Amino acid sequence: MAAARAALTALRPPPDSTPGPAPTSEELLGRVALGDEQAFSLLYDRLAGPIFGTVLQVLRSRPHAEEVTQEVLLEIWRKAAQFDPARAKVTTWALTIAHRRAVDRVRSEQSARDREDRVDLLDVRQPYDDVVETALSTEDHSEVRAAMSALTELQRESLLLAYYHGLTCREVAEKLGVATGTVKTRMRDGMIRLRDALGATR
């Protein structure tokens, strides 16, 4: 955050030595709308903390909150001319932007995780459906039990949780307390072993 702030305020002119009342945030934002970088620097100092706190409450991650805070402050710089003092105070306006940006980040990350989970399910469920069809078509259920018992405990648990309980690879990993990559590998290995075992007995 410090590096970004330094970049945004690198051209700050020297402060006015004439004492006087501190400008309001509304006055500062009005000057920012005209391209006043010193006004933006002062406004930055006032808003960065509250914005960061609002974003952190939503994201629960300091690195992500710092990144979104910079995005919000840049948006304030770009949209300063759009601010309407008759509708809200500057702080309220800025925190509304911050909250919206944080929520958008959560939704974006959740959408990415959901897409990954759907891909994981397709990777696992489609080949496993073929294996299950083979198992169901096997008249001797002892063969199916023997094939399942040949799997490792993690392979067996992972496949059952994914297929019968509809869990994603990430959810299976969390439930079993192992890495997601480990679950994917074990599930694929388990399906290969189960398919080969059933195929060998037919």
C-alpha cells in the first residue's frame, strides 16, 4: 500500500505554510475533481484507514484488503467529478464504493472457485459413472466388494464422498484433512484400480 500511495502522490507540491482551517473532505474532493494532487494526498490520508477497515471486514485478508483499498482510492480519484454532495458525505460515498468493491472481489473469487469445482466434478464424476455402471452390471456383488476393498482408504473414502455425497474435490479434501491435489490424484488412481479390477473379473 505504501508503494502505491507514493506513486499516486509523487508529484505532491510543497505544503502551504499559511495557517488556516483544515479543508473539509468535500472541499478536498472538489479540488481533486480539478486534478489537484495535493488535495488528493490529503484526502488519501483521511480515507485510506476507514476504507481499509471496511474492506478488511469483508475480505478477512490483509493483502487482498490492501489491494482493494488501492483500487477504491484510484476509483475516487477518477470519479471525483461524479460526487454529489447533496446525496451523501464524502466518507459515506467512499465507504460505499469500498464495500461494493470488496463484495465484488468476494463474488469474483467465489465464482472462480465454483468454476474450478465444477471442472473437478466433471473430471471425477464422468469416469466414475462408467466405473459404477460396470459395478452395477456385475452380478457377483462379492466381486464389487473385493474391488472396493483393494483400494486404499483415502481412495475409497474420496470416491464415495464425491460420488454418493456430491462433494467437490475441495470439499472432500477439507473433510479428510488433506490437500486438494492429493484427493484428485487418489480419486483418479482409485478409479483406474477399480475399473481394472472389475474388468479383470468379467
